[in-house]
Amino acid sequence: MKAQFAKGCLTRQAAAALAVACLGLSSAARAHGGLSMDEDSCKLRVGRFLMHFVGYQPDSSSGPREFCEDIPETGRTVVVLDYVNDELRDLPTEVRVIRDTGDESKLDEITVLHMPPKVYRTGSLSFEHDFTQAGRFIGLVTVGADQKLVSRFPFSVGRTGSSWHTVVPIVVAAVAGFGLYRFAVRRRSGTPRARDA
């Protein structure tokens, strides 16, 4: 009975360790420049300011989908930025999406979307773009007039299904969790000590 209880506890401990490893590694792998996950919401950091970031693909082949970083499919995409800091309501915000070519010397030629600087008193801005081709892009969000703060975040479109930066950490976490489980089982199944009479 005790052996079964110990084995059950051991299995739950190993499962918990695996879950923590998977969450930690996949969160680290998903960090993209100024974008980060925090308490189930995606936040964009621009200098000392924060914005909530959410993307939405209403016409997705698998039904309407939300995303935080990489865009799952090509097609019509809506992005909404909500200000966390009220000071942002008085500052102009500019949004630009460019193709990630490795050369930004001719910015206008690689720009696929540009929203000129504007003050958004409501504390929210949104834009829509039709990504017709899969590929790698960079989002640039600039805040301020005299002293400009820029958030730069790379992302991919239509490439997340085969993305190694997402798959590899999960595989590594699974292997590590299994190794931890096997080690714990071997340690528990060692020869029991004789009890004192």
C-alpha cells in the first residue's frame, strides 16, 4: 500500500516537474523583442511604457483565432494595442511593419504597413493588414515626439506550425521530465533499509 502511495506521489511530482519545465522553456522560447507574456496577457514594452497587445485573424481556416506574437496564417489580420500607462494618451504613437530583410537602409521599400505618428486620446489603437505571403517581419512601435522610444519585435507569418524555436524547447522539456521521472523511480525502488526490532 505504501509502495503504491509513494509511486503515485512520485508520478505526480514528475508530472508537475515536467509541466513547470515545459512552461518555462516555451515561455522563454516565445519571447520576441518587446513582446512578452505576463499573467495570460501579451504586453508590449516601449521604453518605460506598456501596452496590451492582441492580434486576431477573423478569417482563419481553423476558425477565428487570437495570437500574441507570431501570426499563425497568412490573410486578414487585426491588431489592437491598448495603453497600460495613461501618459501614453498624450504622446504620439507611430506603428510600422517591415519585411525582415536584414537591411533597413531603405525603410520605405520594405514597409508593408505604416501608421504615421498620432495621439490616441482613447488609449487604444488598432490596424488591419492582409498578409498575402508567409515570411519574417519586424514590428516597430514608436512613442513620443522629441525623445522617441522604440519597441522592436520580430515575428513570423504563416510559419508557426513548423517553427523549430517552438518545437525544440517542448521536446527538450519532455525528455528532461522523463529523465527526472526515471531517476526518481530508480531511487525509490532501491533496497529498503531494515527496520529496528
